Amino acid sequence: MTLAFAPPPEFVGKFGGYRSPLLFEDGRRVGRAEQWQARRREILAEWTRLMGPWPAVIASPQVAVLRSKKADGHTVHTTHMEYARGLIQEAALLVPDGRGPFPAVLVAFYEPQTSLGLNPSNPTCDFGSQLARRGFVTLSIGAPGGDARKPELAGARCQPLSHLACVAANCWHALASLPYVDRSRIGVIGHSYGGKWSMFAGALWDRFACVVTSDPGIMFDESRPNINYWEPWYLGLDAALTRKPGPITSDSPRTGAYRRMIEEGRDLHEIHALIAPRPFLVSGGSEDTPSRWTALNHRIEIDRLLHVHDHVAMTNRPDHRPTPDSNADIYAFFERFLTP
């Protein structure tokens, strides 16, 4: 498997019928690089309108080391970290041997242990420990409150997936405050649930220097039950109606922000656009096949406008779970864009 920074021939120049993110809401087209930030602000404002506003980001989150142990070329610190106001939860901070300053990666998943290689049923999601062995500080975090389907919002008035991005922004500050971390070289990664989390974190918090998402479903797709952005623990939270989990049906309709997004013709290529021009890798599996290039081509168009090349990549594997080969490409991507 190799990193592909361009689509295969059958998807070159194909845009999937999605509305171009280079079009302002009034129909004008971004024609010059200096116009892009105004359009980006407009996209961000629209998604914030739909998802709800963040609480204030915590500039100095509390981090308390509970215990430490030596590992293969790094030290594992088990910590209590302030995910959000009033929400203190376990996180794993891995620090390579040496003085630094090191690049860093935030690793999002259901719980931190899998990211450390401590889950024998999911051994290839050990991004935290593998990156630490390669010279990255890593901070592995889990679902706020401990249950991804019942996320602890800590008083936030936004959709849960947006709240996860806000938690990631708080974690960015925790990493950036460490004297041995280069705050200009902090990336984010996640698989599946964590992949949705990392993609929205990179889009909504522009200080992440590099964004990797592993098979989250990078576009809305109701034909794929695992691409379930409609669920109330992602974008379907609705004060008036709690839908029955599972596929969209007449008995379990769209709810919350997701319903409004579909009604307005929104899709996640606008989230990809918010990441531009920062490096973005889709490590695709069963949910993100090569056909997703029709969405990523919109991001490539933005990069061309901004005179940036080879900052969007995709790999593909048959199954949902990461493989050693797909992970090797992930680590090469981070090394390419976050190491000096």
C-alpha cells in the first residue's frame, strides 16, 4: 500500500455533484487565494449555526500525572486530564526518550488503552504507542464520560460531535503547554468513531497542523449503516425527539442538526474544506473506498487555489479495521509533515 496524493484515473476531475466549497453562499466563486479565508469563515459560521456554539476553549487544562512507567524508547504517563469544564478523565501521555522539542499527535478513540496497544481484540489501533516509538509525543483520550453513545457534554450546547472537537481543542492546549512539545507540529488521528472525532477536530480547530482519519465515512451516506452521523451521539441530538438507533426509516427519521444539514444540502466535503490547506490523510477501508475521491477532489481544488500541492492523500484497504500496511502509511504521513 502506498500513499496516493491524486485520485485513480477513473475519478480524476469527478466532483460527485456536491456543491463546490469555493462558492460563497450568495453564489459568487472564490477566484483568488486571498478570498479563501472569507469563504472559510462563512463555511465555519454555517456549520456552527447548525451544530451550536462551543463553550470557551480551556487555554490551560489541568493535567495530573498519576503514575509513570518506562516502555520501548518512551515513558507512559497515566494522567487525569481536564477534557472540559468540570470533566476530569483519564488520558495517556507518551513521551519519547530525549530532550525534544518533539512533534505530537492527539489520538482519539473510545478509550485510551486501545491506542496504547492494550486491547488484544483491536491490536492495529495502537497509534499512540507506535507513534511514540517513532519520536512523537502522543496523548491518547477516550469518549467524554466513558460511553460514546451517551457522551458527557459538560454543559456544552452543541452537537456531541462538535463537542468532541472542542475537547480535542482543549487537549491541543494541554500538548502545546508541554515544554518538550513543538506547538506548531501537533497532529490528530482517530479510527472509526475516533476518525469522525479527528476529522471534525481538525476542521473546527485550525491549530492542528496535520489531520488523519481512519475509515470514519468521510461523507454522509445513508446506504452505509456504519456512517451513522444521524445518531444522537454525533449530529442527531434533538431536544424534541430521540430517535431509535439504527438506519434512517419512517419510524426512526432524521433528527437534530443532521436533519437540517440534509435539508440544506450540506455534506462533509465542507468539513474537509475547513482543514485546507493543512495536510489531510484518509486511511480508507470498507466505508471510505476510492470513490470518495469525488469529494476529496473539491479539497484538491482549494489547495490549487492556495498554491499547495500533495497535501491530500488517501489509502485503501478492503476492511474497516486498520492493517499494518495502512498504518505504515499513516506513520509515514505524519513523519513527512510533522518532522523537521
